[in-house]
Amino acid sequence: MRRLAGFAVVLVLAGCTTSTGGTAPSSAVPGGLAVTEVVGGLTHPWDVGFLPDGRLLVPQRPGRLTLVADGRATPVDADLGDVVARGEGGLLGLLVHPDFATSHRFTTCYDTATDVRLVTWELTGTSARKVVDPLLGGLPVNPSGRHSGCRLAVDAEGALLVGTGDTARPAVAQDRSSYGGKVLRLNLATGEAFAGGDRVHTYGHRNVQGIAVRPDGLVFTAEHGPDVDDEVNVLRAGANYGWDPSRGGASESYDESVPMTDTVRFPDAVPAVWSSGRPTEAVCAAAFLGSSWGALDGVLAVTALKGSKLLLLTVTPEGGVHSVSVPPELDGKYGRLRGAAVGPDGALYLTTSNGDDDKVLRVRPA
């Protein structure tokens, strides 16, 4: 990967930690972290994709695609005129296809006036053209943009996973005919259900903001709670995750006083493996750290918007969360943190989401 120029900020952690609350105890972070600014001057960068030539491909929520190389941002010439950026909505998740070296393809997810849709593109130089539009359309949209979560990942079998928001409508999350409040599992080439399964992989979600696939294939998601109980979940095919602000259809309003995982109404609902309790952090993207991280190998890194921090979750082989730590280098120092992805160099790449001079950050052990 090319060296990415920028201003380096290196801080050393002396075995301390910040209390995280939630359903797992706090723990100390071994060593320290080095945080480097890769590029600035962005507006709500939602994700980071890595190209074989070392460039980064970054979607910005107002409806812009940007290539980053050697500390410089170059606009991508792409027809994004149908993107509706309002509230939480706009140009959101991005996935560089595993075969990009030969196909030059990537897929984005964004709000339009009528739906949230997946679109596949082909990149040539600094220009991108739509080649499958839509790969999948008809995901529900809220005109205000509320609960437009749309994160993309590829699982161990090559299926496209899509985490979606419930558009702040009461019945959507439990309605299996709707693509809102779900994790979808699709054929990356066609948008059809993967391997003859069901497009709706899991349901009963409020607003899925992060998906991380562990090397052994276990899939974790990060999800926004209302004023309590952000969640990290482990996915089970066909399972209900218990969010139902319609109260079984009894309420026509969006009743956010219900539990995030209502095991009384839904006894088979899957409990979260970690919950923030109160207050919420507004957890967002998630990524597993690799072997170059030493003692942090296998840790799940989760960004937080409202919390303005990075959460490091130590997970068990079975998928439980053993403990949580917050490195001080990324606790309130850069504001709201949204995107998280591990690059080919093993570093963790984060995006800020403050709306003014947002950045891509590169994080490594110090």
C-alpha cells in the first residue's frame, strides 16, 4: 500500500482506561495507539474502501465520492444526482468488491426521494459509472432521513450483508416483507437472495450501523438504541432481535419506550452480547483488529458518534463480550467517529462525522 502522508499524532497510554458502562466490565488497553491524520476537509465521510493500488475510496453523505492518495483528496466523477441527503440520510455505506482488481466494481447504498437503494459502480481512473442500478431497491426511506442506517459487508461465504434502519416507523422492524430494520443477505452480483436463501437474514432491528465479520465467520452488528441500550449483536440466520415500537400492532405511533430486545413479547428474540445501558454511545461501524495488533488481536473496534470515542470489545470464542476499553487517544479527541475498517496494512482506518473538516484517521499500535 502507498504511504499516506499526513500529520501524525502519537500518544502513549500508561495502562489506564475510561469507564464504558454497559453489560461488560471495563479493562485497560495494552500499550498505546498512534493516530495519524490521512486526509481532512471532508463532510460526513461514511465509510472507507481500499483499492488494490493503495488508494482509498470514501463516500461523503452529501453525495460525493472521493479518492484519497498521498494525503490528497480527489473527487470522483459519478452521477449521484439522485442522492437525497437529508438528516441522517444520503450517500452511506460502500463496499469495494473482493474481485475489484479485475472487475473494478464497488457498491454503494444511498437515500433517494423514493427509497434507499444499493447501486453497483465501475471505477475507471477517477470516474465511476453505474453498472447495476439498482442492485436492490425498495428499501424504505423516511423523508427526514431518520434511521437510514445502511452498512455493507461480505461474509465468509461471499454473501453481501446489508444492515438497515427501520425508518422510525412502528411496524417496519417486525414486518418481514419490508427491508427496513433488517440485515439482508444477498448475491453481490445480482442482488437476489444468496444461494437460494431469503433476502431477509435477520429482523427486529432498530438501526444497524455496523457489521463486522470475524475470521471464523461469526458476524457481529452494532446498533443504535433509543435513549438506552445501544447493542452489539451476533447474527443467527432467521432470528428476531426483538425491536417492536408498534407493540405488536397495538400502537400506531413509534413508541421508543419498548425494550431494544423485547423477550417478553418475543421469547425467542436473541439478546445482545453487549448493551450500553444508559447513556447510549450511538455506536456505529465495527471492525476486527488483526495479528499486527499484538495483545489487541481479535478485538472488536466499534466507533461511537454521540460518545465521540472508540470502544474496544474483547470477545470470547463463543461470541460473548468479556470486557470493554476506551483508548484515551480516541476519547473525545476527534469528535464523532463513524466509519471503521481495517486496511491491507493492518491499520484501523476511522472517519470523523462532525460536518466540518472531517477526517480519515489511521490508527496503529504505538
